[in-house]
Amino acid sequence: MLHHLQAALGLAVIIAVAWALSEDRRAFPVRTVLSGLALQAGLALLLLKVPPARAALFSLNGVVDALTQATKAGTSFVFGYVGGGTPPFAVANAAGLTSFAFQILPLVIVISALSAALWHWRILPAIVHGFAWALKKLMGVGGAVGLGAAATIFLGMIEAPLLIRPYLAKLSRSEMFVLFTTGLATVAGTVFVLYATILQPVVPGALGHILVASILSLPAAILIARVMIPGEESAAAADAPPGFAYHSTMDAIARGTEEGLKIWLSVVAMLLVIVALVALTDIILHQFPAVAGQPLTVERIFGWIFAPMVWLLGVPWHEAGAAGALMGDKTVLNEFVAYLDLAALPPGALDARTRLIMLYALCGFANPGSVGIMIASISAMVPERREEIVSLVVRALLSGTMASAMTGAMIGLLPVN
């Protein structure tokens, strides 16, 4: 019961901080806050407690297995034993042959191609328009910004704004902030299966949970954004254009593969650099005196800084150090590194409830790297609003983090373990 009260306090604190940072504290959107909280709680209970919905989510594990096996067939054919094929020699340590770049990460390329095909077949657009309709009815966010916000769950923080590019110049400041916050508070469909593959050994039904986490963070992001920058709908409330157009299924697969390759290369380079920089920082920190009998590390420092925050999500204090380190990884580096570290934690470091809370709280793109990418991309689409975009995106780093944390707190509050 105490941990649930912690999470309730955490929700109140997050909303209070958003209000304290508001551009107009007198225009507190009561309806948006209440509907956002009710929508988050209702979706969480529906998807995680109602047996048919829960069974459907856990059945998605079969999707992960199928896509992983299919990708392995491709990597084995292209890369041989480096990609998971049969090695032409005796292997003393099978784990030593695992290649993250050539066996696991290629999932991104396959998912990107598959997503493009599903878009061309009008399957994803139908789902996105369904979410946009629900957002308009339940939270009053409609038209172009509603479509763009809904699309972030499947397309990501850059591709979703492309859907409504003709309307970007007309969006109000508040609507633009909603779009940026939802982009940083959720993760794209192209990485769902990748993250699930990493987390499946430590969180059963990982794919379903990641999907639910991204969905739950959508109303949380709209809530936080509307509290921080209140505003009304602009003239861009008309229906947005259909967006991406492919000439054929093969064109969709080819272009999706090309985009997936860019993502794969970016992730490989990012991991290489981040791991190297963290290792370099640890080497430097080891020159300082030990604290509590242990040398200073980046992970320990992050744990101290973010421990109070994760405690407010419902994490027991004795686990807050390890959980806080994960939140620090997500905020300062990115969610991918945080999920890798979550999967690598010793079995007794976090209990099952805390692991679930952290899976939800870490599920978002809010990090400095994503902020830079968003500024460059959106500014290229609407160069006349670049100065405003820069200020809003930097602020959205905070609102996106708060929205993801709010989703983690909701999981800590509700009996959904």
C-alpha cells in the first residue's frame, strides 16, 4: 500500500511541477488533466488487468519470436556465422559469438521495411486515424495536431510531423508543444520489437508492455504539454493529408529498408561512442577517492541524482539507487542504453514490480540527442519558426521526461503487476 501511495504522490508532484513551469498558471486545463488521468488509468486497467486484453498482449511474444527468427535467417545468409549462422569451427564459448550489430540490431531494418509495407496497405493509417479520433473525443486534441500526436506511436518523432507538414506553420504555440512533447514521450514502432527482444528475459510479455507504455504516454504527454503551455486549437484543426505515398509494395519495402539502414547505422555508431565515453568517464572518476568503499562511476552518480524521482514512481527506497541509475541513463544518454542496462542487472537488484515500473518510465525518446535531431528536422520543415521551435523543443525535453515518468507512476499506482 505504501508504494502505491508513493506513486500517487508522484503523479501529483509531476502535475504540480508542470503547473509551476506553466506559461499561464491561471489557465490550468482541469478537463484535460482529469481526462488524461482517467484515460491513462482506464487504458492501463483494460490492457493489463482484463484477461482477454492481457492474453492478447502476452500473445505478442509470438510476434517477437517470429520476427527474430526471420531476421536471423536473413543475417545468417548475409553475414554467415557472424550473423547467427552455423560456425565452420568448434565453439568453446557460444556467448562469445553473439554480435549485437549483426544479429540483434538488424531487427530495426526488417521492422522498418515491414512498417512501410503496412503503411502502403493502409493498415497503419487506419490505426493512426483511430487514435486521432479518440484523442479528439476524449482530450479535445483534434485535426492536424491530433493526427501528428497519434502517429508518433508508430512512426516516431520526426516521421509523424511529416504527415502534417503543410499545417506546421499554422499550429499554435501550444499545439506545437503538444507535438514535440508526444514525440519525446513515446517511442517509434520501428524499435518496439528490438526493445522487447532485449527485455524479454527479464520482463515477461515485454513487447505488449512496451506497446502499452507508448500508448499510455500519449495522453500523459498531452496533459503535461497543455498544463505547461495552455492554448486553444488553431486554424490547423482541419483533417491532415494522408502523408507518405508509396508507388507499390516493393517501393515501400525498398524505401523502408533504406530508412531502417540509416537507423541501424546510427544506433551502431551511437552505442560505440556512448559506451566508450562512459568507460572513459569511469576511468577518470576512478582517480578520485572511493565513496562508501566503492569507486565512483557514472552509474552510481546517476543513481544518487535520480533516486528521489524513481521513489516517487513507487519504487522502494532500497532499490531506488539501481532504478535511478537507469533513469539517469535514459535522460542523459537514451532509452536504448537504459534498457540494455535493465536487462543486464543482477537478478536480485530489482523486484518484478520495480522492473515493470522502470520499463514504462524509460519508454520515451526524451534525451539530448533526440532534441538535437528534432530541432534540425522540424526547423528544416518550418524554417520561419526556427527560433520558436528551438525554445519549445528544449523545453519538451523536460515535459517528455515528465510524461514518461507519469506513465511509470501510473503503473506503480494501479494493481497491474
